[in-house]
Amino acid sequence: MQTLNTGALQRAALAAACFAGFLWGTGALVVNVLIVRHGFSPETISFWRFVVGAVVLLAVFGRPALWPALRTQLGLVLGAGSCMALYVLCWFLGIERIGAAVPTLIALCLPPVLVTLLAVLRGRERLDAGLLIVLGAALAGTVLIVLRHGAGGAPVAAGTLWAGIGFSVASAVLYAGFTLVSGRLSTGLGAGPATMCLTVVAAAVMGLSALYRPLVWPAEVAPEAWLLYLGVVTAALALLAFSWGAARLSPTALTVATLVEPLTAVALAALLLNQPLSAMQWLGAVLLLAAIWGLSRRPNTGTHA
């Protein structure tokens, strides 16, 4: 019975991480609308996304009794919250310079490799043929999903290209680091309080960008609604689901599950923007979903000690 309950809990955690990736995928289209149609900078979008999310989470989870537990992990919260803010910003900055395809591939495909390698070295993940097959299928599927969707951009100068790649790699490294400590924070503080604290820190870090670029709240209803959606759904709700899953999944399972994000984005583009999926994208979707199914069948060897 204990094994059955553990397996069910692991599958629920995997579903929560996939749900977070799904919500982030819906946000990708919203971010594109805010940048292309309304002219908002990545810094402004990131700042207001985290501010709105922090307000919602503070209203739900903000309690004075949280402080004693938070004080013992304050350094980890500050570091993880900063990583959360900066990996999102670096990804947006990469997209701003070289389009969506390459930054998305780097920012999404590199973290599973990094966290799996570190988890294996620390004994938190068992390296076997099954893990390699699952990881390979997930990464190959993501490449097939993203590559055509982001293709066709205009050529860019060499300096801009390398800057875009640099921001994308930085995003991947920061996301990997954030993933590795998320489970420990969620276990120690609870998923809700941990998400609240991290989002408050992320909002404060993004607020520093006001030193070089104004962070203006829009005066029109449409961009206001989009920013509220990003804050409530893709920050507060998605990060809450991510944190809950992080406390119960291995680092590899957590990062692979959130690869649902680009699949969601291209599926919505096909549904709403008349951009049908190619045969290769369908194959990529099958590979990714098969990898996630494979993860649900593996024993959860991850710990957050």
C-alpha cells in the first residue's frame, strides 16, 4: 500500500510539473504579444509578472508565523529567488537578440543535462539505460518541436548572435541551479510559502532594472490584462505547481516535465494563429510525451537533503 501511495504521489507531482510547463507555454505567446504589438521590454514584462504574482501569493500565504522557518533558509531563498528572476530575464534577452528558436533550445534542453549530471555525481539519480533513453527522447522531441517553430528569422550580426547565445546559456545554468534547490525549499517551507518568498525576491531583483530602463505600467486595457494573466497564471499558479512537484520529484524528472512548455506554445500557435504543426513537430511531441510517460514508470530516486 505504501508503494502504491508513493507511486501515485510521484505521478501527481509529475502532473503538477507538466501543468507548470503548460502554463508557461501559454505565457510564451503572451510575452510575444507584449513585445511585438505593445513594445514592452523584457525587463518590464518580467518585473510586473513577478510583482503581480508576489501580491497574489502574499495575499494567500503571507503569515507572520512563517518568519522563524524562513530565517534559517534566508540565504538560500535570496539566491534561488535571484536565479529565478535572472534566468527568465536572460531568456527574454536572448530571444530579443536572435529570435525564439536558439534561446529556447538552449534554455530548455541544457538544464536537464546539467541537473542530471550533477544529480548522478551526488547520488541523487541512478544512471542507467532507462534514464538515458528517457532523457534522449525528451531532448530530441524538444528540438523537433522548437526548431521549425522558431525558424525563419532575419540574419543577425556576429556580436549580436554571440550575445544572444550567451544570455541563453546563462538562462539555462541559472534555471538548472534554481531547479536543484527548489525541492529543498519547498520541503522546508511548504510549496506555497516557498513560492511566495521566491517570487517576492524575484520581483525585488527585477526592480533593479529600473536603474537603467523605466518599468512602466501600461495605460491601455489590453496589455494590462496580459500582464495580469502573466502574473496570476504563469507566475503565481505555475510556480506554485512547480514548487509542489519539486519537493517530490528527482531533478531530472522535474526539468523534463516542464519541457511541455514549448509543446504548449506550438500547439496554441497552431490552434489560434493558423500555424499547423509539421510532421517533425508531431514526432517531437510523441517523443516528449513518451519520455514523460517513461518518467512516470521510473522509481523516484531524488532526495532534497
